[in-house]
Amino acid sequence: MTPSELEQYLFEKIPLSRAMQVAAIEVSEQCVRLRAPLAPNVNHRATVFGGSASTLAILSAWSLLHVRLQGRLPGASIVIQRHSMTYERPMTGEFAALAALASPEQWPRFLRALERWGKARICVNSMLEYRGEQAGLFNGEFVAFARE
Amino acid sequence: MTPSELEQYLFEKIPLSRAMQVAAIEVSEQCVRLRAPLAPNVNHRATVFGGSASTLAILSAWSLLHVRLQGRLPGASIVIQRHSMTYERPMTGEFAALAALASPEQWPRFLRALERWGKARICVNSMLEYRGEQAGLFNGEFVAFARE
């Protein structure tokens, strides 16, 4: 899946990603990096609104699982169960979220459970980036279903 | 502050709230309830997107502090520091977030700290509601600054 294909998928299925003007920058099995401009995501302090920051993190984490499962179980569906988020410093311009598996070594077990039981859980981290530095951290637990 | 005044404030300062078609339903010092329709907040499963759900919760929690501080320290500014969120069941239509202080008895101490030191922290809960039942739970820690 190319960045442009992921972007189109998000725009089509999750209209909030379009409102936020999300762009997919990097898409691989190792990581997904999404970016968004300040203007549609601004708050009362002229910084990035916390809701936009956590939404970009959720989108990047969800996209990573979506991309990884596309090749293995294309019918699989992924839903967020819980997440936590820290906001470390204000972002006053374009920002990004870089998602990677929290424990890549758990992927094979996750896949086996998904194929065997039709349902499995896995955690994804996403780092908020502003001007090349970490500006926040997301950790989310997702559940995947083998069929919609 | 009336629901309509809060709504206008959010629309003006946080454009994402407009994209989500957020409506303010209840606004008091005890609680703030915000509502949003499914269409602009839908995901690939035709349920409410997790990013929209957590954003509505953040907006409701932030609004509660904004409303409470308006009467006391109108120049105060509120920023989210961290939050956690659980998603308990899918929502397939209009949803709401009802925010209240996590520990109302801490409010006087919070205000004193804010007036004395110009900075103080407080936690707010927000319950996601779908068809009158709890569908998720948000807990967020906010820091307030006495002046912008």
C-alpha cells in the first residue's frame, strides 16, 4: 500500500481525516507516518488542538495495523479498545505521528491468534513529532477481527 | 455561559469542532455535555471513529474547565497534559460526552494554586454516551495558566 493509497482510503472511510487534511508520508510494515497542517487543527492558543494530536496518533496506529494485515488477512477489521496519550510540548505548526508496534516480537502470536480464534489484541505506539522532535506519546490497544 | 455561547466559542477557536458538527447540550459548573452526529465522525465500520470519540471527550472536559474558570479567572488558559480513554462498545449513531470533575473537592485547592502560583493541575472525567448508556470513559489531566 502506497502513501497515496492509504490517504485515499482514510479520506473515503474516515471523513475526519479529510477535515484534518491528513497526509500519509511513510507507509511500510515497520512504521506509518502521517502529517497534518496547523490551520484545520488549531486551538484557542494557536497551537495544535489535543483532539487533533490524539486523532492523528490513532489514525497512524490504526493504519499500521491495517497495512500489516492487508497482506495476510485482507478481510480483517481493526478497532481501538483503549489508549493513553501524553502531550509533552505545544506544537505551533505542521505536526506528524509516527506509529510502530509496541512489541514487534508479539506479531507472530497475534497473527496466529487472529487466524485461529478470529480475534486478537495488539498494542501500537505512536510518537507525535514537531520540528523533528518528540512532542507527545500515544499507546493504544487494538483488537482485530478476522472478518468484518 | 450558555450552550450556544460555548458552541460559538468552540467553532471559532477550534475548527475541528465545527467539522465534527459538535453541539453543546448542557453547560453548567457541574457538567458539560456535548453531542455529535455520526456522519462527519464515521469510520470504516460505519461506527463512530475512535478519534472523534476521544476528541468529543477532550472538548467536553476542556469546556467544563473553561466554563468554571470564566467566572473566576477569565484570562486563564487550559491545556491538556495527558489522558486515557477506554472504548467500551461501538456507537452507530449520534453520541455524546458528559464531562465532570474527577474530584470536585479538589477545586478550591486548584483555584488557590492557580491564583497563587499562576499554574495548577486538575483531572476531569468524561463519559461517552450512546443511546443513554455509557460507551466509553475518558480521564484527562489539564494544566491551567492564570494568564495567556
